[in-house]
Amino acid sequence: MKPTITIEYCPRCHWLLRAAYMAQEFLTTFENDLKAVTLQPSQVNGEFHITIEGKKIFDRKEYGGFPEIKELKQLVRDIAAPGRNLGHSDTRTHHSE
């Protein structure tokens, strides 16, 4: 079964565009591996997190900001398409050193 990604963002922080960009990147990169990507406005100020089938894979507050999209793609890949090569997006990040 293909997983669904949910991106919960703070509309008061004007993060809809950022969330939509991430959704586009996930859908483009994992077009055959995902069921859907949903955007969900948060009721909590400053919230921005990404879940796959309810399992949190990213939280802006825990991370301390926003990572590059390639880091998020690696997190999604590890769950949605393990072992898949992401090409140039598979380079090491500062969190994996």
C-alpha cells in the first residue's frame, strides 16, 4: 500500500507556499511511490511538521528550522521507497555525518 504524507503548517506564519513546494517536490520525486500528499493548516502557531501514515518524520521546532529539500526527500525515501537512489539528492547532509 502506498503511503500518504501529511504536511501540517502554520497559516499565520505564511508557510502555505513552503508546504506546497515540499508537496510538489515529494509528488514529483516519488510519483509512483505515494498515494497522496495532503496539506493541513495547523491550529497551533509556529507548527510545521511532516508525517507519513501518522508517523512524524520532521518537526520544525525539534530540528531548529527548515532543512534543505534533499534532506526531507531522504527521510521520505527511507519510508516510502527504501533503497531507492535519489541521485544528486543522495549526498550526505550535516545531520548524517
